[in-house]
Amino acid sequence: MALIGKLVICGVGLIGGSFALALRGKGEVGHVVGMGRTRAALERARALGAIDEIATDWATALEGADFVLLATPVGQIDEVMTAMAPHLQTQTIVSDVGSTKGDVIAAAYQRLDAHLSRVVPAHPIAGAEKSGVEAASAALFHGKRTVLTPLPENDAAAVERVRAAWQVCGAAVVDMSPQDHDRVFAAVSHLPHLLAFGLVHDLAGRANAELLFSHAASGFRDFTRIAGSHPEMWRDICLANRQALLGELDQYLGELALIRSLLLSGNSERLEQLFKEARHARIAWGEAAVGTDAQARTGDRLRSAR
Amino acid sequence: MALIGKLVICGVGLIGGSFALALRGKGEVGHVVGMGRTRAALERARALGAIDEIATDWATALEGADFVLLATPVGQIDEVMTAMAPHLQTQTIVSDVGSTKGDVIAAAYQRLDAHLSRVVPAHPIAGAEKSGVEAASAALFHGKRTVLTPLPENDAAAVERVRAAWQVCGAAVVDMSPQDHDRVFAAVSHLPHLLAFGLVHDLAGRANAELLFSHAASGFRDFTRIAGSHPEMWRDICLANRQALLGELDQYLGELALIRSLLLSGNSERLEQLFKEARHARIAWGEAAVGTDAQARTGDRLRSAR
């Protein structure tokens, strides 16, 4: 018997579509219903085999549903939860894929307060600058992490079902508190996106933008790859997590102030030392695989790097 | 007959080694002499076939030399030019591979003032986070650009010889003024390196660095790849070009101040607009090939993106 009988995906884009394709590929889902804002996207999702059926109202979609995955941009989560709440049946597990957890959980407490035992927030770490169901793939989560941030109200069985679904997708599942999650991802994901968007925006607005871009090479290419990410999704992430993100941005501005002062005073020795420490940490991290056991190995290398 | 009879490479690392290997591969060099600070590195360069002979003094190295390539970190250029000047023969062309041109040219005017007709500054754009002759390859410059910043004093024939050598290496050669060169590369290369070093240095110094790095994924990997670059080389570049670099850093700090204010005020619309403009420019640039005719095509796309 499949892990999930009836699955509802709200927002069948890169992540939602890949989740459905991965479960299908393993025979672990019976029937997949898609919901979303734009009919054309849902038609493409059906044509690509990610969903079996398109629903236009929550009552139909949620009838007999085992699992609902909310895969819209995080800015729509509150509205979606409000709309689905009256039609939610007792057995249905609700999970999400939001890159921020504090705001999703706040919405759940407000909109799904009678259903908290089965609302299990999650965040699959599958960064991709592409978006849309056309980019979806059953292999997207292979060897990647998914973070669960379970609520104190959760049924243990619901948490284990969500964990199992992501494991079927090939992800390594780890648990964190929502607060830790939002701080960690502000630092290692949300801030770098902001910095890359900012650099490209800055250069593109210059009078000599053409000359500048024509001489940009592979370092620039990799540094700015994430500036090709989905603007609405990243607007929502940055605003949803803005408290932690502003903290990280200010810390980084402090780092840049230090670097600026070293440049201004021509402090060759300290500048080289700073670059050396960064290089050492970056190489240590790069050598540790980004996967199941990366944490332990990164730890070892970081310790030896100090 | 080979383009270069006797070639002297000072600093046989990634760039110097690759230049020698590329010319050798095409049969366009007769004899290659290596000079450098560390004997062991020169021995490896000889073992790898990048050089034929190791010289320990400039008099021997420069005897009958047709072409000297200065491929040390830019911070050593002044010292190297001072040491070689008394032994330089009339026919010898001198070029370099420095990522900054203002400082190299200032050193040339001061140390090689009697030889300026044959000092042709150059900068091959072959970004690689690796360093050392072990990473050298005859194909390193294939499809990449090399920028020449000729001096008013240059003999036309010397400029054409340097151009031809880089073309033999597979590079597309373009000419720029040294001032334009240094401003352009401060923006698209030196600043991104500084920002990536800064982010990794900041995170590596945190009490929870292990937790942070363990959750970093592909966006972080690409954004910080250049933080694995050679610390001494980048210290020299940043200090040599610090005037232009400080200008770029300050402009970028202005961009971050704008982003910070949009975050703080929750200005969803303008934040999304900024991300959209960045994404549009980044995708337009990414679609234009980084190569010979990238400039024209990037221009077209940037114009249409506005």
C-alpha cells in the first residue's frame, strides 16, 4: 500500500511538482490533486504527469485527502490556510515547503488551530534558480536535506509520515526548532541571495553596464547565479524572515566595515589573514559532502581549521 | 619558426604555467626558462613540462630572451622589474598577467623607463580558485578573454607579438585603457571576491559556525566559491586597485543601505521590483556567451531588459 493515498499539492511548481514526481516514481502515492492560482500552470503539471487532477475548490480537493503539501510562495500561506481550514478533514496531514518557518507556524496557529496535531512544517533544501513545474524532477531532492520543525502539538505519527515522505524522495531529514531554522537560513541562504540580487541590480543600473557585464567571467557567474532566483518567492522569504535577515545583514555590514578599514589603511597583513581564514573555512566546507553526514564532517574540519 | 624563441616565465604558477604549456602545445615556443621564489615549485614546473630550465639569476635568464612573462602576484612586480632592469636586452618584450594594471604600469614607468617600447601590459581573464603549476593546463585560456592595455610608448610590433601569443593560447584579445580596465574589474571581479571572502570569514568566526555550514547548500556553494581563491594574490590585487575598489565597495554599501531600508519598512513592491530587475539582467548576461562576441550580445539584451 502506498504511503499516501490521496495527495493534494497547492502550488505545483518546481518543489511541489518534484515532490509529486518523486513519490509517484516510487509508487508511494495513489492519486495527486493540484491546486493553484493559474490554470495554465496546472494544465502543464498534468501534462507532465506531476498531478492527475486539477481542483478549483478546497472542498473537492480535501475530500478524503491524506496529505496536503503547501508549496506556494510563503507570502500566500496565510491566505491558503484560511481558505482550506473549513474543509479540512480530521485525518489529513498538512505540511509545507516554506524557506521560512516562523511565519508559516504563526499562520498555522491562527488559521488551523483546531488541526495542529497534523500540521508538520518542513523545508526541503533544494536550492535552484529555476522555477516552475517544467523544471521539476523526481531526483530534485536526492541527497539533499529536508528540515522538519515539528510543533509541540504534533501527533508523533503525523511527524513520522512527513519524515517518511521526504525520505522516499531521497532526502536526509533533520529536525530543528523553528527559531534555529530561521536564524541558520538567514545566514547561509537568505543573506547570500540578497547580496547577489543587490550586486547585479547595482551594476545593471550603471551607465556603463554593458561594458561591465561584457568583462564579467566565471567568478561573477557563480557569485551571482542566485540572483536569477524567483523574485516573488524571494521577496516573500526576505519579508517573512526579515527580523533574522536584518540581524545577519547588519552583522555582514560590520564585516564589510572591517574590510573597508583594512583596505583604506593598506593593512596588508590583516587583509591577507582574513582572506586566509575565509579560504580555509571555505575549502574545509567544500570538502565535506553536502549530504547526510556533512554535519559531522564539516564539524571536524572546522575544528581543525581553527 | 616559432613565435617566441626563448621565453622567460617569472612565477610559474597556474597562469604562467598554462601560458607556457599552451605555446608549447602549438609549437610556438623554442625554449622556456622559469624563475621564481621557491625552488620546489620550479622543479615541479620542470617535471610537468611547463619549463625546460630553471634560472636563479636575471643575467642568465634574460640572455637572448625574446619574451618575458611576469606572472608573480602583482605585489611583487615592482621588485621583479627592479631586479631585471639592468639585464634587459633591447629585443626582449616584457608582458605581465596582473589583474590590476595601474600599479603594474606605474612600476614599469619607474623601473623600466628605458624599455617602455617593449613593455606591453596584459591581463588574461581566467578566473580559477585553484593556484599552482599543478593546476596549469594548455587549455586554460581557450575561449577566454585577454585584455591588453598598451602604453603610448609601445612599438606596434611588440603589441602585435603579445596579442599573437595570447591568440595562440586560444584567448580572444581586446584592448582597453588601464583606467577603464581597473574600474571594470574592480566592479565585476575584485568586489565579488571581497564580498565572498567577507561572508565566509564572518560565518566561520561564529560560535555556531558548524551548524551554519552544515545547512549551507548549492546557493552558498556557488556564491562563496571564489572565497577559496589565493589569499596573497587577492591581497595584492585589492591593495593595488584599492582606489577603484573602495569606490565600488562604497557604491555597493549604498545598494545594501537601500535594500536594508526596503526590508525594514516592509516595502514589498520595491523589494520585488529590485529582485526582478536583478534577475532580468542576470539571465540576459548568462544567456550571452562569455567569449569573443559576448559584448555585443550582452549589450542587445541589456538594452531590451531596460
